[in-house]
Amino acid sequence: MDSTDRKKIVFFSTNSNHFDGTKISTKVRPTCAEQLKMLADEHPDTAFSIVTQKPGTFLLDMDGNDIKSSDERIRCTIVPDSASSPEEFAQAVMAEKPDIAIAATFWVDPFDWLTVKDGLVAEILRRNGIRAIAHSSDTGIEMFDKFRTHMALKSLGMNVAEAVYVHHWLFVCAGTKGRVRENVYAEYVLEKIRSLRYPVVIKDTVGLSSYGMQVVGTFDEAKSFLLSRRNSSDRIVEELIPGEQFGTEIHGSDGKYKIYPPLMFSVNQYGITSPKQSVKAGPVTGGKYRIAELESSLMTMAQKLNLSGIAQVDLVFSDGKWFVIEVNPRISGMTTTYAVAEGKTIPELLLETENPDAKPMLKPVMNFKAPILSEDEMEQILSLKQVKLVNQIENYAATQKREVGYAEIILSADDLMDALDEIREKFPHIVEENFYRSAAAITEKIRRDTAL
């Protein structure tokens, strides 16, 4: 087939941050190039290309500041920082003359806002007659701000935790104005916070994931934190819902979505999921968890928010009810885990958002964290049949041990603990004891509770 006759699809992603590959490294096995090669092999009637900004997470393999490898059949355009306005970026996408442009939105620290930028690009593409699969900038900004997310979910009838918004400037500064005797705003906010059920979670309204989150057990502790120098931004103070923590994803567009059965998360000593320490396992498909009810409510939410692409959802199951905590409309670590469970790749899942399957068919899967691996260790781990993917993030500029990075190992097997035991036996230093205990606890809970 002549290349001019083939359907043309562009994967695109912007970046708002300066990237320095000498300070941070991301390695994934199978590599992004290998995953794209599989996609091109499976779809010979389609011409794929990439338009992105470094590091092009989920699309590019970087070696420092250079692209390490690529599939020669897939064109790649790196948009420089100097030409990164939505209009300039959209021009780079349109230069590929795509039939469809699909956002491969990733996250950045400290502000998880790239959904907004990719949405602005997509809106320009649509105005120029190009079909674009990307969440709208309005959805992006609403899900970027955690309190706006809270209010949006509440308006859609979703179960959410009780929460209070704290506008930092008004809370701290309003009482310093010359004619102001009392800070009425602070008095109001503190009374609302006093009425919450404790413990509560205090988090930045626009920070990435749960980084910097505080869990406090009393009103006095909450007040003390908010009045301290540690509080330097707008906050949401939210009841910590007791229960089991889960995550899921929604893939699709134009009112048609694939809702994935949830994965169970381990929690830390504060009862919350830490992105750098959690174990994820599943899928959870039945028993006491009222999965059909969850899927129905998430389908309604996706349709009302008009999601377009991939969205990750944080959940808590408490007293027989599902609560939605956050929605992250972008690719996440869970996307990789679901890709393994479904026997697919990230590019394949992105492609399917245009026309999603009705129901995913998943194999048992587990995602756990390990210390930084050498290249040899990575290859040895991957030689085990149950290990399907390794994703490693290494921060060379880190000054604290907890910031140096980690390896994310994803395995799939009929018996997840047997598979983990084999890894532990061969690589005892890789399966840390705290992760092993967490994995054993949630796999046993899934086995027991889904049999009810």
C-alpha cells in the first residue's frame, strides 16, 4: 500500500517544564521503540508519527538529552521549547497532515497541568478540521484543581469526602490590612474545618498526586499546620474516608468508554496510597465490591465530563459505597499496569481511545516498587516469564535517599504471590520486605473478598 493511501495518526504531547536528561533518567523495558514497532507491525495500513517535547514520556527512549532509539517507520518531530505555544505546537502537528491526532499526555512536577496544554492544542486542531482525541482544556483545568474537581464530582452525584477549601492569601493575609480588626474569612474556614470528621487530609489544590500531603488527627493539628510556615499555598482539607483504596482507568471518547475493573492499592502508615511506595494488584471483579454499580457511575461521569482519551480515577470503597477522590485525565502508572493485564502496549491503548472495546479482558497483574536496578539486573528480571515490564525513574540530582527514584516492576501470572515469591527467591534484595508484606495483604484480601 502506498504511504499516501494509509491512514495517518499522530501521537502528540507537550511539556511545560525545562528538561535536563543529565539530571533525570527514565528507562522502560520493553522500550518505547519496541512498543511502537509492535504497533506498526499490527497496523500496516496506518502511518504513525510523533510530535512531542522532550522527554516525550511513553513515546521516546532518552539517553541523556538525546533520543536513544526509534522505529524508522515512525516519524518523530521534537518541538523546541522556543516554539511551544499551543498555536506553534498545533502547527507542528498539522504539518504531519494527520487524519487523527491523539494526545499522549504525561505528568510533570510540581504542577500536573499538561492536560490543559494538550487540550488547547487539540482545540486548535479541531478548528482546522483534524479529529483530535484529547480532553478539553476546560476538563483539564477542572481536574487540575483538586477543589474544583471535588465540586464537579459532587455536582455529578458522585460520592465524595466532605472538604473545605482554604484560600491561602485570604486565610493568612486578610487580617493584616490596616483597617481590618479580624480575619472573618479565617474564622469561617476554621469553623468549617472544626466540623469535619477526623482524621483529615490536607493537600495542595494543584500539586502533583499526593506529594506533600499531610494527614492530621485533630482540629488543633489542622489549625496549627495551616497557620505555620509549612503552609504556603491554597489547600483543600478533606475527610480521610476509612476503607479500601483502589484505582481504575477510563479510556475512550465521544461518549463511548471502556471502564477497567479496579486495582487494589496498598496504603502507608497514614492510611493513604503513596505513589512511590504502593503495591497495586487486581483486577477486582466481584464479591462485595459492587463492580457493576461502580462501572455504571463511572460511565455516567465520563459522559458528563465528555472525557476524550485516558483518565485515571482514585477510589475508596467504604461501608458498601464507592467514593471518588481524584480524576487525573492523562496517562498514569496504572495505564502501564492495565496494558500488561490486557496484553497490550501504551501506544495500542492510546490508539483504541478512538473506538474503545466494550469490555477489557484482563489477566491478574501486580505492580510493585523496587530499588534502582542496574542494566544487568533489569535484563535478568525481565528474563523471568512472569515479569512483563520494568519502568525505572532515577533522579541524579536528588539529595535525599527517598528522592533518588525507584524501579516499577509489573508482573502477570495466574497466582501473583507464587510469581512474586519466585522473584524474591532469585533477587531477595529487590523485593523489599515492606513491599512483600503489602503485596501479600492485598492479594489475600482480593482472594477472600471477591469470593464473597
